[in-house]
Amino acid sequence: MSSDSTSPPIVCPVSKWYYRRYGQMAAMFLVFAVWFYKDGAWSWPKENAMAVERTRYEAEVTDAFAKAKAAGALDTWRSEAQAKGIVFNQQGEPQSWAAYAAKKGWPEKPKKRTETEIGQQFYWSGAMGVGLLIIAGIVLLNRSKKLVGQHDHLILPDGRRVNHADAFRIDARKWENKGLAYVSYREGADGLVQKAVIDCLKFQDGEKVYDQLIANFHGELIEKRMDADEPEEPAESSEKAS
């Protein structure tokens, strides 16, 4: 049965789900942008400084102690070391690097990165920033779009008009799980075949526009669920009785 010609149009603005999905993506890009920048600007240079200090400490303290001990010059070395502020344990040996690092709250094995690796962090931070701008652009471009359903036609978000009578095939295999219906219709006097998409996740109340179209539809309705290995074109279809 056709829908009532006196009924008001069904206006479907962009849904909250759509904004929420892109909001989550934007948050993810922002977190990664900050994370990469933090590593490049602070965390990795700081850890590099720790790695340099570890090399110095082991050369000037632990290795030097071992050499002085082997050469029998331990007393002289210990006096010089104490004058430099080197801390010794109860056994009279300089504290290990692990103990030295632990007192400063440093990792025992700080990793040293190259300038190239540090520079790549800024590159990835910038890439995340570009992604964030792209998301913002997509949202801004779509915020004023809407899907409109009338009693005998629908108006797509890009402004195209699809008369119900011109639709000859509806692929609804993704409707149940993804809220997507693909409408094939003929446009103009030459009957040029076009495709339209009804997306009820992106557009609030899009299912009402779909139901309105179905109420006036007499073509091929494809409802068989598509498996992952099936081709895009249906192997089977069912035709709705007029």
C-alpha cells in the first residue's frame, strides 16, 4: 500500500551515532598525536640522556674500579672516587649502575634512540594531526546533510531525487546488520541506471524512509544475506509482489 500523500516529509539529519563514531576516531588520533609528540620532544631525549649517563657511569665508576683493583691501585682510586662524590656500599665497592639508577627513578636499561628515530615521532605526530583535520573536515561537510522521504520519492543527501516508481532493485542484504540498503533506479528520459544508498546509521530515522520506499516498491528486492566469500552481485533474489 502506498504512503499517504498528505503525510509530512520524513527529514533525517545526521545521527548522533555518526558524530559519536567520528568523535571516537578524533579522540584516538588526538591521543596518538600527543603521544608521538611527547616521545619525540621529551621522553626519548630524556631516556637518551639516561643512556649516555649509564655509559659514563660504567666507564668512570664500575669499569674503572675493576681496572684499579686488577692493577693493585684500589686505595688511590677509592680516594679519588670519594673526592668526586662516588657512593660506596658496605663492602667498599662503588654502587652498581642499577642501584644508582634506582635512586634517581631511572630504568636500569635505558634505550638510546637515533636522531632519525626521534624525528620520526614528530612525523607520526603530524600525520595524526592531519588525520584529525580530515575527520573534522568530513564532519563539517556532512553536518548539514539530510535524507528526506516523501510519499512518492526520496531526496538523497547530495540533492538527487529518486522517485519510488523509478526504483527497480533494492539490495537489502546489509540492512539487518549495517543498516545499509542499495537502491538501483533509472534516471531521466534515457533511463540511465543510477545507485543510491540509504544509510540508517548515518541518518537518523533513515529506516522510515526505507519503509516508505518499500511500501511503494514493486521491483526486485534482494534480502538474501551475503556471506564473506560471496560476490557483490547476488546469486539469488526475491521479487516483492506488487
